Amino acid sequence: MNLLELQGIRRRYGSVTALDGVDLSVAADSCTAVVGPSGSGKTTLLRIIAGFDAADAGRVVLDGEILTDGTKAVPAHRREIGYVAQDGALFPHLSIAENIGFGLPRRDPGRDARIAELIRMVDLDPAVLGRRPDELSGGQQQRIALARALARRPRLMLLDEPFSALDTGLRAITRQAVARVLRAARITTILVTHDQSEALSFADQVAVLNEGRLLQVGAPRDLYLRPRTPMVAEFMGEAIVLPARVGAGFADCALGRVPVDDCERQGAAHIVLRPEQVKFAEVGEKDLQHASTGYFGKVVEVDFGGSVCSVRVRLLDGTGEIDAHSPPLRLIAASIETPRLGAIVRITVVGQAHVFPLDARS
Amino acid sequence: MTGAAILVSLLALLPLAFTSWAAIRTGWGTAAALIFRARVGELLVNTTLLIALAVPISTALAIVLAWLTERSDLPGARLWAWLVVAPLAIPAFVHSYAWVSIIPGLHGLFAGVMISTLAYFPFLYLPIAAALNRLDPALEDSAAALGLSPLRVFIRVVVPQLRLAICGGALLIALHLLAEYGLYGLIRFDTFTTAIMDQFLSTFNGPAAYMLANVLILCCLALLATEAAARGDERYARIGPGAARMPRRAKLGRAAPFCLLLMAAVTLLAVGVPLITLARWLIVGGAGIWRLDQIGAALGETVLLAGIGGILTTLAATPMAWLSIRAPNRLQRLLEATNYIVGAVPGVVTALGLVTIVISFAPFVYQTIVTVVAAYVVMFLPRALISMRASIAQAPVELEQAACSLGRSPMQALWAITVRLAAPGAAASFALVGLGITNELPATQMLAPNGVQTLAMVFWSFSTELDYAAAAPYAMIMVLFSLPLTSLLYMYSKPAASR
């Protein structure tokens, strides 16, 4: 059952269109990530759902209740929607306990117990309750902000890039902790982020927003393996987009004949492969001369990155020279088997390529 | 909020507008006769010379002292830095009182320039010292690496970087010199402000006073324009990421004793003379000068006026401060600029305008607390505005939104978050305005209700009757009131590291 329905949300700031008719359904007890480059309108969308900002048109329906209908809107404090901001937005003049208990009635006899329960829920030492927000690290502040938002058992939780201010190691740990807490509490969540890997690991449903429009909505695996447009493909991770001739379940492209996931399609199309689908192994000059079949390339750049390396390969033509017409391929390899610069490699493709739908334009 | 801000600005503009209108109503012939006369020329020469001498001397003194306390290994630099700021705790007319009671013959331009410099140079010292502290030493290192001697580095790299601080401080001092009454009254040095007061208090000659007031307004606008032009639009912010290193201190070596002597001399003249004189009069006067009923009454009335004025001014500044943080736009910037200009106008002009308005339209409030408090609000609005703006900036709108998402209504969120966070700034605004009112003389003299005598007024009447001993307790109370605020001012001007 869908908990939240967004229908035709529009918002303009002067001459800038922030949101241009966004429709989105969010299932109960699920987690949806809205991803997009900065300026795509994702924070505006979140603020409209939270009630901080008004839409010009469209409806927000939560659990059957209409929260926003055109310019009419239920104010934020009557929506029962939790919100965690980018920097946590803890109240600097209140202690941690007072921050967490801010949304709880002051005379509630179970207030202290609830605060203690929440601090345990976000895996922090109850000793921090007496401290001030500025005495906590960034990751701890974010957990407190989450505990504060959870205190009122919101119907929906909104997270506005809550991990982006944290450094790399802490970001992953905090993200996993937050995801665990939210799933345990069975709270429907919408996360806004510009980090695709965060979206893929965090969410059950990912929505890609660009220039105020949703390009594609679906399960993380679908978006990664079957993107509808090259833009979505590239936004969800490294992608090798190639022109091809498609027919009978195969595509003929610069990497040879590759099976595709669309048996119906015929004629010219664009296909996409993920770098991990393209395998390559170093060969000697002799192998290249004696080979009658197969596709070869020359390593023109090696970018060492720790456990894996990024390798740039130019395809060779029939005469063994670099083919000036085909673009360089950016591939990945485990560091221990990375070829040296200038090596000749044989290229093979694993699995199926994805064919972009006919009407897709960048 | 916008409506309230516009209303406050228009009300603040009224006295100024009335003074100008009164001049226009007089007619060109009369106006010309009143303006182009020897007396106005004499006042103009006095005022111009005063500013042209006192401001550059203060600037030079402030740069030298700031360099010594912030950038040299002067022994006891922290203590000297406090002492250099201390003259601000002594109202200008108390400085004057001290000097004239030691040297009764002191008067004229020389006395005016000397006492003005001693009383006001910390207004330049504070921003210059702060700027020297914040300057990135990498700039000086680079200049030295390019072959400049230390002195040339200071002149070509450091002093230009101090331009904003110097312009701001110089403007503040010049505006104070235009508005100052008590300091010059005691040493019989005539400026526009003292002349307007004389016109008003002795033979109320309306048109003549208005003409003088208008020339004073023009002087004030000329100063504002000069400062805006001198400030320029160069970029002074540090270029590049990261934090600046702490500047290193220059070795004074054999010059140290001379520098200490300079420090001691300045401290003696600017702090020692007023305090020693005050102490001497307190001793000479003995128990007889402590007429507790009179002092108590003056203290009570001063605290009452300062309290009401502080609260109302802070309230009046709130809408404008709110707009400038939460919804800045062109209208708000215009309103803010209007208020700074109105606040720059000397108190006598504001008071004169208010008297005219009140007599013409609401004679029943003439010589009531309403009029004098209205004058305070107009005069001290910029002070309140600066504090309130900083305090509202302490409470970003995101925190209010967070409170709303936790179930508080917008009004509850405003109360629980923004009001609480802005409270220290509002208290600072209240204190700044209250202190300004405590030490205010000309507007209070002109507008205070019959029978009301503030500390400054009683002090003034004793001083002008040459009863210096009887005036001493009032001066002492005013100094004691000013001390905490002066130390606050000093601490705010320091970077966080040295606090």
C-alpha cells in the first residue's frame, strides 16, 4: 500500500523552474532515495513534503490525508513528518536531552524513559544527554537529530543529505546505523542525496531527478542495470555507452557481438555496459598477429586507486593500430592484475548489455 | 514585518524632514541672510579645523598604539591594550571637566583638538588593532621576499589593508565630534552643536537654529559621502583557503623604553588625568557632596529613561533586523541606509525637529517623557540595529523549521528557538542604547520633562556653575556604568583565540 502520493508537484522561483510536475508513490515501510545533481530540485521537493515550502501546483497525499493541494497546505507542525537536515540543525541553546525531548510533551511521565530509549536506539552513550550540541562530533550530532525526529513516531521521515557533511569513513558507518534504526522502527523514509552509491545501498526505491523532472523511478538494481536513458546510466555509476546494430537478441558494437536484454529490438540503437562486465587480459604481440578473431586494445592510462585500478584502453583496428574512431574505454581491474601501461589486452564481455528504449534521448 | 520596518523608518525620518522643511518655509531670502553671515562662517571654520586636526592625529596615534600592542614584543602588551581602550569608559564631557578643572584657562581650538583626541581615539584603535590581528602574515612575508624593508612592508602592505578599519573609525569619531556638546561647552569652543544649543536654551530663535541645524546636516552628509568614497570597493578579504597563521611580533630592542614611555604618557593623559582629577574632587568634596536624595533621584530617573529607551529602541530595531537576515531585498537595504543616515545626525538636530513636530501637532506631549524617549529611539536605532541583526543571525530559519517538524506551531517555534537564541543580542542592544542614553546630554537637556534631572544633566549644571566637587559623584557613577560595556567592546574586538 502506498503511504505517500505526490501528484504533479510544480514549483517556480521567479524565472527558475525548480520542480516541473513530479509524480511519485512511496510504499509504506519502504525507503526511497531521491538522487540528482545539485540544483535538480531534490531539496525543494523534500521541503514541500515537509511543509516548509509551498508548491505552486500539485498534491501531496499522506496516508489518505491531503497535505498539500495546489497552494493550500497543512502547516509543517501538523503534518507529523520527521525531518533531519544536512547539518542536523540541533538547537544550540538546549542540552542533548532537551533536544531529543523537544517534540515530546513536557508533562509526559514517560518522557525521560523515551529519551533514554531513543539514545540507545541510535547507539550513543546516555552520558551525552547532559552535554551541549557543540560538544559532539558531526556523526553524533546527526544521530541526535535522528533521535529527535524519531521521538514523536513520525508517519514519514525525511532525510536531507544528512551524511554529506561527514567524512568518508564516518559517512558509511552513520548511514548504516541510520538505515538500521529506521528499518527497526518501521518508518517510511525519503532520503535526498547527490551520492548515487548512498542511494543504491540505502533505498528500496530510487528516483532520479534532473532539472525538476523525474527521469526514472525503480528498484536500485533496475536503475543500475536497466537505465532508461544514458543520463540515468551515467548518474548511477560508471557506464560504457556504445552505438550498436541490434537484432535477434544480439548487438554488434565496437566490442564485437554481445547478447542484449531485449530480443524484440531491431536496427540501430545505443547499448550500455558496466565496466565490471568488460574483462581484459594482457597478451603478447605474437598473439595479436596470429589472432584471427577477438578484440584487442592498448592500455593508454592506469590510475592506481588502492584495491582497484581504473584503466583506460583504446581499441585496436585490424592492422593493430589504435582505432581513431572508437572512443577510449574506462575499465576497472583488481590492483594485483592491472596490466602495465602500453600493454596489449584482449577484451571480452560478460553477461548481457542493456539496450536503451527507442525514444530515449540523452 | 516589512510594514513595521517602513513605519519605523518613516518615523525616524520625521525630525530630519521637519528641520529641512522649516528651513524651506523660511524662504530663500531669510535663509540666505541667516546662512551667509560671519557667525556661520566662524562655526564652519571651527568645526572643519576640529575634524581636520583631531581625526588625523587620532588615526596616527591609533595606528602606532595598535601596532605596539598587537605586533611588537612590548612588555605587558595585554595590559596596555586594556588601558588604551579605557578612555571610552569616561564620557567625553567628563574628560573635558577634568582638564578644565586642572587648567581653568584651557579653551579654544587647541584644547578642543587635544581633549577630543584623548576621549575618542580608542574608536580608531579598536578596529585597527582588530584588523592588524586578523591580517594574514603571509602577505607581509611575501612582500619581504620581494625585497621590501620592514618599514616599507608596513607602509605598502599593512596600512592599505587597514583602510576599512581607519575609514570606519574615522567616520565614527568625526560624527561624534559634530554631535558633541558637553566637551566643547565646558572649554568654550563653539561648534554648530553648541551654537544650536545656545540658540535653543537662551533666546529661542527658531529660524536661526534651523539654519544652523541644516548646515550641520549637510556637514554630516558630506562626512558620510567622504567615507564612502575613501572606503573604495577593493577586496580586502583573505584570498585562498585555510586559516591564517598567527602574526609574529616585531622585536623593539632598544626602542622598548621609548615605546613604554609613549604608552605611559597616553595612558596618563587619557585615563590618568580624568580619574585622578575625579578622585581629587571626591576627596576635596568629602562627605558633603554625597547628597543621597538628589543623587538617588537623578540615578532613578536616568535608569528609568535608559530602561524605557533601551526597550523601545530594541523593539523598533527588530523588524528591520529581521528583514535584513530573513528576507533581504532592495527595499530593506534602502530602509537600513536611511536609518544609518538618521542615526548619524547629531542629537541636537533630532531634538530640534521633534520639538517642532510636537509643538505643531501634539503640544500636549511637549516636555513629557514621550518626546525625549522618541528622540532616543531615533538617535540610537543604528546601535540597536547592529546588535539585533547579529543576534537574529544566531537563529537560522532551519532551526525554526526543525521545531515545526517536531510539532510546534510557528509562533511556538519562534518563542522556543529564535527568541531564546536572539536574547543575548537583544540584551547587548538594550545595554548599548541604555548606556548611550545615560551619557546623553544635548537632546536630554532640550526635551526632558520639567523637573526630570538625569545624572548627565545634574553633572552638567554643577560643572557649568564651576562646582566641580559637587559634580564628581555623578561623573563617577557614569564611569562605573560605562566600565562593563567598555570591557565588552574590547573583548568583542579580539579574535576568539586570545579571549
